[in-house]
Amino acid sequence: MPRNSAASAAIPTGTTARLRPPPDLTGPEKEIFLATVLACRPDHFQDSDAPLLAAYCRAVFLEKVASGELSASGYVVDGKPSAWLNVLTAATRSMTVISRLLRLNPVARLASSSEPEAVSYYERMSLEARRDPEPN
């Protein structure tokens, strides 16, 4: 039997299926989902985590939008606090709580010492491919 090279040992086998983005996530929210899933170990998320992770991705995107709006128009509009300030606060609070539940925050990284596996281009493309559910 031939020996395996050190280079072949570094290539992930892809035996663990990663969580796919739900079909209702599109655009930037889907990109945030993919970046989050691919930044973690393949077995970090379970199928039951998908709705919570999708909510996290929406909160991250909403925080980015609110921050951009506040940067563009300012924190005070016509002598009153901008309405985007409430949106930013709620999105940040949601991100904080959900990241703790999904073990995505810095404290969770300290508890988990293993590094995520390298992700191949093909694995990323297979996750991005939208698969519509089969009709019953």
C-alpha cells in the first residue's frame, strides 16, 4: 500500500456536512451565514441551529445598515436622536445574545482550542448552491 504524503494529510476530506443557509437568506445575509459557518469547525453547528444562526446573520446585517445610516445622517437629526440609534441598539443586543447561544463569542473561542479546518473552494460552492426542497 502506498504511503500518504504530508500534503495529502492537510487536505480536508469533507466527511462532515456543514450547515447550509436557509433559502430565505439572500444577499449579504447569506454571505454572513456562509462566512460564519466556514469560520467554525464543520461539526460546530447542528441542523437545529439554522433558524438561530439565520437570525444572527440578519442582526449582523441590520447592525451594519444602522451604523451606515448613523454615519451618513448623524446621531442627532432635527435636535432629536436618530431613529437608527434604536435599531442599532436592538441589533447589537440581538447579536450579543445570539452569538453567546451559538458559541461564536470570544469566550467560546477560549474554551475551544481546536482550529477550524481549511475549507476548499468546492465545499464553499456546494454550500452556496441553492437546493429547493422536493415537493411532497
